Amino acid sequence: MKTATHSALFIPGGCLTAQAFRGYLNGSLSATEQIRVKEHLRSCRICSDALEGYKRHRNQDFLQGDLEMLSTRIRKRYAAHLNRKTTFPVMIVIVLIIFFIIILIAYYIIRFLLINPS
């Protein structure tokens, strides 16, 4: 039974589950489970960073601030992506128009020179 509880703390890759984080923060894990989690947190940078995120987001002010910051970043990245998408086709059209104008000018110059050889 203990093995099932211990294995329930970790995902197949070896890191802590979300339930393990919550249990650790709430103090609802057994003493043995607490020790296993602490040992894992000392050796796993990903889980220790995730734990700090869990702690930070328990405070609604931090959570709201982080959500706003992420939302702003996403909007900026999306806007930059849209600008890149619309800029590229516009540039192609401008280049094609200029190329077409140059060809027309060359055609009329050649035609004028052929009709009126001096």
C-alpha cells in the first residue's frame, strides 16, 4: 500500500505530480512522503522551480500580476507575428509593381529607339 502511495507522488518520468505539490504545501502527506518529496526537490531543479511557482500563485496578487504579464507578452508576440505576416506579402507586391514599371519603361525606350533611329 505504501508503494502505491509513493508511486502516486511521481509521474512516470520521475518528477512530482500536481497532487504531490498540493499535498506537500498543504501538509497532507505522511512523514515518509514528505521526506521523499524533500529529497526529490533537492535534486530536481524543475520540481523545485515548479514548487516556487505553486507557492507564488497561492497569493492572488502574484497570480493576477503574472497572468497580466503573460497576457501582455502573448499579445506583443501575436502582434509581432501578424506584422511579419502582413509585411512580407506587401513587400512582394511593391517589388513586383516596381519591376513591372521598369519593364514598361524599358519597352517604351526600346520601341522609341527602333521607330526613330537617328
